[in-house]
Amino acid sequence: MVETPLIVLAGPTASGKTALAIRLAQQFNGEIVSCDSVAVYREMEIGTAKPSHEERALVPHHMIDIAWPDESCTAGDYSRQAREALRGITERGRVPIVAGGTGLYLRALIDGLFPAPPQHPGLRDRLRRRAAQRGPAHLHRILQRLDHAAAAAIHANDVPKVIRAIEVSLASTSSEETRTPMTIQWQQGRDALTGYRILRLGLNPPRPLLYERINHRAAAMFDRGLIEETERLVARYGYDCRPLTSLGYAEATAVLRNELTREQAVAQAQQGHRNYAKRQLTWFRREPDMHWLEGTGNDEEIIQQATSLVTTHLHQ
């Protein structure tokens, strides 16, 4: 069976994935499949760091703006639709390039989903009450004890995902009521992506440079009107809208609730994004056969390295 080349570009937030993906797509007749759990939502522009409309006009992009903020878009939903996008790109004779920083969604796309246990309403209610009483970080610490890898991939403020990961890890998997971390269950009975020969590229800028870029991006989001965008979203979907728990939006929401000043929100968002970048790198370092590029995606030397790797991959 002839396998289709597939390029996967991963890395931490603000590492330049969009810039590099566009350059590669332009050079190799490609189309980009976004792999970002917040960019899937419409009306959320500033806080998601989506490719701009001008950038999206340069090459076709998929898996952006596919759901409304009050709709669910799980890793399974993402995987099904992204695989359809891959098939369409392949049928058009173009090169698919998956680019993004949501490790769980990337794993769902490539490795498939495990047969997850059913929801446990009683446990969920208890965990929600505990989060309300003690804060989201308390639940995240529980998840760290149960499944360190899942905790590294899920932000502490994303209470629904944290609860689901705890729920899955605590679900009985045998008659002896053994507990199996969610990331271990991911390795069992999955429907892996087939028919593709995958080249994995990972961006790993020097940490001081990455943090400088992260701090600048987070501050720029507030300068561009993140608080005002969040206010419009709250007016339409309410404070409990799940995507508003994501980084940037959570801090902007706290400003609207008079829980943080704007300056405090910017600093907290910067710290949150730096912490998230660490977790992303931890996750992606577990990916097999990753070719690490030690710089940002808009660095010409890095672009040349990536171009060389892609050229070799396409001609194998």
C-alpha cells in the first residue's frame, strides 16, 4: 500500500508554528490542518492566536471556526473531522500539514481514541463541588497524582477536561477495580490513523527567547481588545461558557468580575502561557521520531532545516 506523506508541526505556544506551516504549505503545495482546541471556536479571535484572515487567505486552513463557543468539541470530534480534512487534501493531490500545540488532539488524530468508560454523574458532581470550594488547582493536583502525563497536557483552569481525565482514571477496568491512568488507556484499543507516512517536526526555541515571545503575545492580546472580546462572549454565552476557561480568556473574565486588575491579568496570563509552554514541550517530547528544530518558525535557518527535512520526506 502506498502511503501518503503527512507533515506534523508541533511545539509550544508562540514558537512560530503558523509562520512555518504557511511557508511549508506555500513551497510544497500544501494545506494546513489546525490542531488547537480553542481555535475550533467561532467568535474567539484575539485570545486564540488563530492565523489571521490574511494568513488564511495565503493557503487553505482547516479545523478553524468549526463550532460555536457553547457547543462541545471533544478530542474525538476533532479527530473525526480532521481525518476527513486529511482525506480531502490528499484527494486534491496536495500535501497535508497538521500544525498546532494541543497534544491531546494530535494524539487523537494520529493514534486514535481509546474506548472511554461512560460518564459517572455522581463523581462529576462531587468533583465540581470540590472545584467550586477549593479551586481548579485542587482538582489538577488530584489528576497529577492519578495521571501525570494527562495533567501535563490539560490546563488547571479547564475544569471539564480535568474532571473527565480523573473520571477515566478512576473508572474500573477489571473485576479487581484496578485504576488505569487515562494516558495508559489511550494505548489500548485505539483506531490509529493509517495510510500516511508521517514526518514530525517540533519547534523548540531557546527558553529565554520563547518566554520573551510569550510575554509579548499575551500583552498584545490585551492591547488588541481581549477584555472587550471576552465581554461580548460573556454577554452572549454566559460566564460558564467552557472555552472562556482557556488561557487569556480566564484572566480577561477575572477582570470583568473585578477579581483582577488589567495589569494583574496580563501578568497572570503571561505566567500561565509560560507554564503551558513547559507542559506542551513535556508532552511533545514523548512523541516518537520527532525532529526537533532549535529555534522559532519564522527564523530563516529553521525554515531551511524544515524545508530540507520535508523535501527528503516527500521523495522517500
